[in-house]
Amino acid sequence: MSLVPLLLRNALRNRRRSVLTILSIAASFCLLGVLMAMYAMFYLHQASPDQALRLIVRNRISFTNPVPLSYENRIASVPGVRKVMVYQWFQGIYKDTDAKNNFARFAVEPNRLFIVHPEIRLPDAEKVAFIRERGSCIVGRGLADRLGFKLGDRITIVGDIFPATLEFIVRGIYTSDLGNDNLYFHFDYLNEAVFKGNQDFVSMFAVLAESPEAVPDVARAIDAQFRNADTQTKTDTEQNFVLSVISFLGNVKLFLMAVCGALTLTVLLVAANTMAMSVRERVSEIGILKTLGFTQENVLFLIVGESVVLAITGGILGFALAYGIVAYLRTQHAAMISLNLLEISPPLVAVGMVLAVVVGLASSAGPALGAARRGILECLRLSD
């Protein structure tokens, strides 16, 4: 520990280079932290107790292809199914095509919505008003704050896929741990406005299972029931359904892993270059330290420790920046994908700090070993 003050002084002896190195490492770790948070949200996050009970039944070909409305009663008869609800996506245009005015809109059966989605919370009076009034809707708190929606406001959406202009009255503003950026309205209202009550297909169904243990059996039973039908189904957990939507962008998992790997290699090369330059400048100084009694282990500790200090400092700064970026991203919206679960969690920070230590060790190992093994005379004679 008596070598620590000298180690810290060495780390700051060339302040400009040290600051630039720390900033370079911080930039890489910032982007790395954001990408790791996205990877954890998509692929490592555990479903909530309510989410673990839900299944999405869609067309086997693609979720953009509809399924017959008549399937609802047949799905409800499958053992282990507690409740089934229609999910109909309504595209359309609100105000204009600006991205800020784009949000998810779903036609649902309001008397079943709060059973299938118990995490949706709003006052009882607002819930009753929404269920009773066919032309009403409820919006998420995040969406209401972003677009300025208030109770009693009228929202007009001009359909594009469906040739109809629908007008809703906001009767409730809900909150949910899984996302607050959706608009829900009555499926019957859409059916009457577009199909005169004769709609015979929907985008998908949301299914609530009796227990988490029943979910795999329920999924298999639903798909088996329609295996020989003209329209076959694919039943997934809600989490897997979201991942299937993301997969339309490509192999997102491979992309995130590849970029994280490239960033790690980049920060390793930056740190290694810095340490190589630092050691070259101090070869004669290392020889003097050895004449004063410093051992090979002492020299290794000083060089490697300096690299680790720079890497950890850059890692802390980078993850602090990533925390701010992630906090901002959580306030944004993405259709059918909730960003509420995007976070820089303590385990993620721990992984980042371990990675920073690894970068510090790996980048300085070569220069440190070379300097420690040089003889005193060789160090004193060598000059750049």
C-alpha cells in the first residue's frame, strides 16, 4: 500500500494524455453501458408475475397477418385458460406523420382488459367510465404527459389500413410498470365504425393462463387445436412475442454482442497504446527505481496499477454518462416496445467495473512485464 501514492502520481504525471485516455475509455464504456442495458432488457429481464401468465396468439405466418375472430371461443375452451381478449392494432394518423405523434393504439374488450392486464392501474371511476362508454379510450400517463392529453379531451385518428376516422374521448389515464405509452379503446366501436358489426378477423389474442406452470401446455394446446385449420396459429409468451417483433429489425442480439465486442477491443487498444507510451518514457526511471531496491513485483504493481486506475476512472465516468442517456431514453416511446425496463442496474455496473479492471490488466500486461524483466544497466542505457 505504500506504493499507492506513487502509483497515483504516475497516473497524473502527463495530465493531458491521462485525461484524453480517460475520456476515450469513458466514451467507449458509455456506449457499452447503453448497449448492455438494451441487451439485458431484451434478453435477460425476468417477466413480472402478471406478464408470466400472458400469452399472445397470432397468425403463424406473421403478426401482420390476421386470425379469425371465431378462434376466441375455441381458445377460451382450452384447459388452463382463464381469460381471452381481442387485441386489434389500429394504425392511422394522429394530427400528422411526425414521429412524436405516433403511438400504439389497440382495440380491446374493456371488460376483460383489466383482468388480462392487472398491472394497468387507474381510479375506479375512470375505469367504470371507460367500460360504459363505447367511444371512450384510456391513455398511458407517459403518453398523456408527452402529448398533453387530459380527461375529457377528444382524440381523432384518421385510419389508413382501416378506412375510417375514429374519434375518442379520454376517460382515463392509467399507469403501468410495463409501459405507459399506449391507447386502448373499444373493439366494438371499431367493429361498428368499419365493418358494421361484421368484423371476422383480428390482429391477435391475449390469453391469461391459470398459472405459470400451465403456460407451456396452454401454448401447445392452442396451436394444436388449429394445426389443420386454414389459418394456423403461433402462441408465444408475451416476452417472446416482443422479441419476435424486434427480430423484424434483424438479428438484434448478434448486433448488440458484436458492437459490445468491438467497443471492448477498441478501449483495450487505446489503453494499451497509452501504457506502452508511458513505459517507454520511463525506462531509465524504472532502472533508478530498481537501484533503490524496487523489485520486479513493485514495478509490475506500479505499471499495472496505473493502467487499472485509468481504466476504472474511465469506466465510472462512462457508466455515469450511460445512466443519464438511459434515463432520457426511458422518457421516449417506441411502438409495441416499452422502454420502462431499460436501466443501468447494479449488476450491470458491477460487470462494467470488472470489464474495466480486465481492460486495465490486459492492456498493461505486456509493457509491465517487459519493463520488470529489464536489467538495471539495460534500463539506464536505453533512451528514446
